[in-house]
Amino acid sequence: MKRLLAAAVCSGFLMLGGLLPAAAQEAEQKVTRTWAMAEFGEPLYGPDMPHWPYANPDAPKGGSVVLGAFGSFDSLNTYILRGQWPAGISLISDGLMTGSGDELSSAYGLIAENAEYPEDKSWIVFNLRPEARWHDGQPITADDFKFAFDTIKQYGRPFLQSFYEDVSGIEVLDPHKLKFTFKTRNSMKPLLTVAQSSPLPRHWWNANGRDITKTTLEPLLGSGAYRIKAVDPGRSVTYERVTDYWAADLPVNRGLNNFDQIRYDYYLDDTVLFEAFMAGRIDYRQENRAQRWNQSYDVPAVKDGNLIKRVVPDETPRGTQGYIFNLRRSQFQDVRVREAINLLYDFESVQRTLLFGEYKRVKSWFPNSEFGASGAPDPAELAVLEKYKDKVRPEVLTKAYEPPVTDASGNIRNNLRDALRLFREAGWELKNNRLVNAAGDQMRMEILLVSPSLVRVTEPFVQNARRAGIDASIRVVDTSQYQVRVDDFDYDLLAVSLNFFPPPGAEQRSYFGSAAADVRGSANIPGIKDPVVDGLIEELIGAKDLPTLAATNRALDRVLLWGWYQIPQWYNDESWLAYWNKFGYPEKKARYSIGFPGTWWMAADKRASQ
């Protein structure tokens, strides 16, 4: 999970200016030198750790794995806003430090042998390992991180930039010493963020006229355990293990990266992808459809043990999943309209008829975590909200948020009546089966989807909206069109699952901050512009301890929930794994990671460890 963040999100930095601390000021402070850091408290593992407890250092190397991916890709450049990059691209990149699968926010030395920072945490210096090498044998230097910094500053995706808004500068002290400075003080969050940063090979990008600002399908030069072996544009990408990988024997890598080859095959149709798996052309999948999990695995291969079906508890904090309103559309700017449309969504009926009762209802923007609100506000949350009490809806301070419910019969008469009342209060009337405003314009609502599999669970909602007189429809587009429309905020409602990077920090500005609402490509999907939300985000970024941060984020969650910016769907607190019986895996699983493919291996006898 942390390596994915390092490659896909933390591949560069945003320089915002500022002066480096004076040498005299630095000298007055006690400097910590460490191989590992945690945002709160101490790292779980010490410097004598031989390997992760969830990795098998004796795991055999070898074998090829084929995985399935939905959609397509048209670029390998993950830095810029343009293009769709392929699954697995993080396999080719290492960061300064890497996270633990047993912790939510930690960093252990990888390219950096250790780090140094002062008491006020106004800067951090990383001491790079001189043996760190790119795949072409060239050393990885501090200047390669500076190149990544400058690239993101000028050309990076807005959401990627948001992680680094507290970074004020970067300095190459020598080829193997790198320094970051920060605008903030006394917070470990910026230090942990930059610790997961990946370098860019300046010498490679500057050769042969390569342009970092453009999409490319040329295999990139990497630094990680795998390199790109082959690219079939839009169809497949193949990664091969680097046999002379410089970091293979470091404690953080021992027992990992065991497959010789990992290939991702792309499918434009999710049903065809599943059929390819059942035919043995794909080796492993994580099932995400309750109907399939309950009905499509009753086959001889499962009964005779050749195909394994396994349930794994999942404690990973979630981002929300739902239909998110676009407040840039005039019809959704009134909170009463958004609440009314929520009343038309019959989750209980969908759960009963289509989801086999397998899921939990989303009741937070941060489900499955201590950072999400539940029940009535507690004293810590009320203390955070006190200064905003005259600027928020009364419900924020007094009630437990609960999305509208039904009796699961499919008849939403009571909810429909309440919805029409709210619509009337907001200036919309049902006339001749059309919900219209004072100008006679009918309310319109198109739901943008990227997967055809979501149509069946969305159609009942659309039918209910039409009963309320809304011109409701579904639009399914391919992955490339979807990304462009999301970047351009070209949607009415967007069916989406948001990533969550716990503990929350500066990235919340891009998710919910006013400044990001009109920035193309930002993660502020609803277009929220609320000074209360802005204030709470700054408070959680500045939190000095985990209880304060968690309470502040729960307060933020309540403000978002009672803004009715989304129609919440569902989440799963367990993972459904299906794979052909050819793998081994450690007995101990990481708390926050399934471990595939990192800790798994190809079993010599083709029978997985059970």
C-alpha cells in the first residue's frame, strides 16, 4: 500500500518558496538521526528487524503471474495530468523510505539509509545509500529527487501537488544528501510525506529528446524491484524482476518481490475479464461483486481445490464510495435538493436484491476508520466545532448522521413524499410528472459511470428519480473518456470510490478545499467551497497528536455529511480473494495489506500453503 502511494502519488513535490533555516538556528536544536519514523509515537519495528514479520525470507524466487485489469492505458508517465497509466507501474519505483503493512503512517529506510531532523521538524535531511542504482547501473543521486521536485512543481497533477503544500524548498547538499524544508513546525506529517518520495532519472529524461511533459509508452527507467519488460499499448504491460536489484537484501525487501514476471492483461468488458479468470488465463483476482462471489464460483475447480476462494478480514481505512454531486451544476447548489435526491436512493432494496446482503452502508466520508464520524458528536468533536457553531447546520452539533432508509420492499412512497416537500421548499414543483423550477425547466441528472457492471445497481435509483419527475439517465464511458470528464468536472453525478491516505493531512485540501474547487484535475469532485471546511482542514493538518487529529477529522466528516454532497453507497470490511492454487504465502498477514503480489510466491508443487 505504501509503495503504491510512493509511486502513484508521491513521485514529486510542489515548491512554494521560502527561506532555509539559518545554520545558527539549526545548531541550537537537538537533531534526531533515525532509520525509521512514525507520525505519532514510535515505529513498530526497530533497526535490528531482519525482515517484515509478514514476509518469508526463504520464499523461492521464480514463476510468472498474469493479472487482469479493466479498461485501457495510453501512457507510462504518472506525473502529468494527461493520459492513463497501467496497473502495476509502482513496481518499477523505490522511494526514499517505505511504509510498513502493519502501520498506517510510518517510514523505514530504503534509498535513504537514514534521516535527520530537528526538534521543531522544520527540515529533514536524507542520507542516500551510495549503492542505490537505477536499472541502467547509474547511481541514484539527490539531484534525481530535485528533478522530480521541479517536474511536479511545473507540470504535476494537482492532486499529487496537494500532498506537498507544506514543502517550502529542497536543497541538494551533496550527491547523497538531500534536504527538504517546511512551512509548518512541530508536525511529523510533512516529513513522512516527503520520505515516501520517488526520484526521476534526470540523465535518462534529458537524453534522446525525451519530454517529461508529454505522455509516453517508452518503457521508463526505474529504480525498483521490477523493470518494464514489454508494453502492448492499451492491451498489456509486463514487468520482470531485476535479478541484480541493489536493495534486494535490505530488511524492508527480504522475502518480497518473488515472482520473476508479472503481466497485466487489459479487458474492456468486466464480464469478459472474469471469464478469462475462470478459464485460467488470469491467475488471481480480488472479487468486488457480491453477485459473482455468491453465484459464479460454484464450479468444479473450486470444489476440487484447484481454484481457491478465500475471505480475509480487512481493517484498511476506506475512502467513501457513492454518487457525488457536482455543485458546479446550478440544480445541485441548494442543500435541500441534494438531501431530497438522497431520499430517492433505496439502498436497502439494492442490498436485498442485488448485493446479497454482503455490504455495509457508507455513513462517513472515511468509513472503516477511527477518522470517520459515528453516532452523535462526542465532547472532543464538539470542542473542535465550537468556534463554527454559528456557521454550520444545527444537525452537525446535535445529531448522528444517518442516510435515508427504506423498508427494502422497493416502495419508497414515504421517502418520495419527503423528497417532494424538500424540492418544493427549494423552488421545484412536480407538474405533469416533471419536476420543474419557476422558469419551467425540468431538473436533469446524468450519472457518469466507467464500468457497465455498475448499471444494474444504479438503474433502480434512476427509476426512483424519474418517479420524482427528474430527467434522470446513466452514461457509461470508457476509462479514457471518464478520466477526461472527471478532470474537466463534466458530470452531474459521479459514481466513485475515493482513496484515503491515513492519517489524513494536506491532501484534504485537494479533496475538499475551496482553492481546489476550480482547479482542473483536482480531487474536489463535488466542488465544495465552504470556509468551515477550509478551517477544519487547516486545523487537522496542524494537529500535534493523533487524538486531536482524529477528532478534528471526525468534525470535518460531520460538516461534509450534513452538506449532503454525496449519496453514500456501501463498503466491504473483508476482502474476497480468488486464485488458482499455485501460490504460497506467509502464515502471518500484514494488518493493512493482503500482501499480493509482494509477499506471495509460486509454490513449487503448485499447491498453495493453507
